[in-house]
Amino acid sequence: MLITRATLTRSIRHIRSFYSSHDALPPVQTITGPLDLINVEEFRAKAFALEKPLLITARDASKAEDVKISPCSIPAADKWFIGGVSRDAESSFEREGSVILSQEYLAPFADTILPYELITPSSKDLGIVETSELSSLLKHYLQYSDGTTFHRFSAPLSLFLLASKTPNPPALYIAQAQLLDLPSTLQADLPTPHLVLQAGKGDIYDSNLWMGIPPTYTPLHKDPNPNLFVQLASRKRVRLFEPRAGLGIFREVQESIGRVGNGGAIRGNEMMEGPERDGLYEAVWGKGVVGRENGGFETVVGPGDALFIPKGWWHSFMSVGTGVTGSVNWWFR
């Protein structure tokens, strides 16, 4: 019998804030339809050739009441995760339930070694019950970490399966796990979208899996190649900035903390803890961002949605809600 986590629901009113509130940046251009049915020529003309970001969704993002899940051509979305949108029996509102892992489906792959990230209150405080099995395992994996509050380590999938069914778990994040390192069955659940294979030269620079226990957060950075990012489970809020604007924000933060030389590569240790993390968060998500000309855009990617991020565009991700998040991306040319 599957062990589930507590469900937190969000009303339409809450969801509306991510699409049309005064706290949001201008929306990313959108085309409607399931990812596997999007015309390659249309994708090239509206996004790839112009190097402009594009949200692909079967939902109508302009309508707050549309919270249905987009059909997803990536089998992992249905096989690996349980949960989604349901109707409240006591009202007419659609509500979004927390997503949990399919322990039954993923258990046979529990020994798969994956790259993890974890942010803790301090180097000695893991933020969880000291006597728990999860605490003992984390202490084992973190014993060689040289981070103060941000830690990277490798561990089996079983650690994530355990954490996801533990009350008040830490925000473990399987970050940038290469698809080629996964068992063949799990690789087959993550087929490469036709847009990645046909829009450009068909060259795939890298492809990765991201799964996290909220809150998860990726600071402002840029990628060396075009990126197709597909959300498998739960939601993430994204802010994107044109290359020149993003570079200006990044340099301003670097100068404010007296640091130079970092080019904004993805998830450098200095981005994930200390003054640079705090500065980047405030510069991208702080109250002063909205309402000024900054070359920024914003969207929310939900299950089945795909976001195209052109080469050189700066972006930052933040999880929405309490459900386990799942994403996959392809850097391609």
C-alpha cells in the first residue's frame, strides 16, 4: 500500500495570481496544444529561429479557471507520479492536490545512483528529526561535504523514495541527473520530443532529470545551448531575462558582493549559498523587480507543459506548492 503525503489544495484564486496579478512580469508567448502535436515549422518560426522563449501548453493560461493538466507525451509523467487536479466535493472549484511518487513503480530502480543537492539550516543541523532513518542516511552522505548550508552528493534513488514519504522531509533535490545514466526502462519513459530532434541540427548536447521535494529553487543563470524544459509533475514558476538584461542583473549582484569572474554557469556552489544566492534571489524575485523595464518575462509550467529557453537567456526556477516536482530537459542544437 502506498504511503501518501498530506495534501494541500490551492484554489483558482491562488492560481490566478501566477498568470495575471500585478506581481508578475509580462507573460511568455504561448502556443496551445500537446507537445507531441506542435508543428515544427511553427515552433521554428515563433521561437527557435527568433531565439525567443515560448510556452507550449494545452491549458489556456489566460483563463484562471483553467487548471487542467496538459496531456503529456512523456510516459514518466503518468508512470512515476500520482496526483493532480481534482474537484472539491463541497464546491464547484477545481483544486490542485499534492503530487506524490509512485513508490510501486520506482521501487525496482531504488539502487540507481543519482546526483543530489540539499540545503540545510547549518552544517550541523539537517532540519529533521535526529533519530529518524532518513537523518542517519543523510549524515552518512553529507559527512564529506565541504558546504556550509549547500551540499552535493551521490546516493541511490531509495533515499529520495524514503524522503518523499517521510513527514516534514528536507528539500532533497535530484539535480541534473543525466538520462543516459538511468536504467533503460526509465530512459524509455523519457523519450526525446520531436521538436528537439527536428527543429535544429538534431544534436543533443545533454539531457537531464530534475526531481525535488519543495521548496526547490534554481538561481539566475544562462545555458550554453537552446533548452526545451518539460514539466512532468507539480508546477514551477519561471522568470526569464533577455541576454543583455540578464547579464546586467548578474553583474550588478556580483559587483555588490565584491565578486567577479563567474560567468553565470548553472548551479555553481557560490550561487547556492551565501551572499550571491541572497543577492540573486532579491534581484530576480524581490519586490523591486516588477514594474520596471528589465527585459524580463514570467510563466508557470505545469504538468505536460514545455518551455523553450533560447541560448543565452537568463532564467530562474522556483517550485509552486507542496507536491514532489518532476522535470526533464534537453539542451540541443
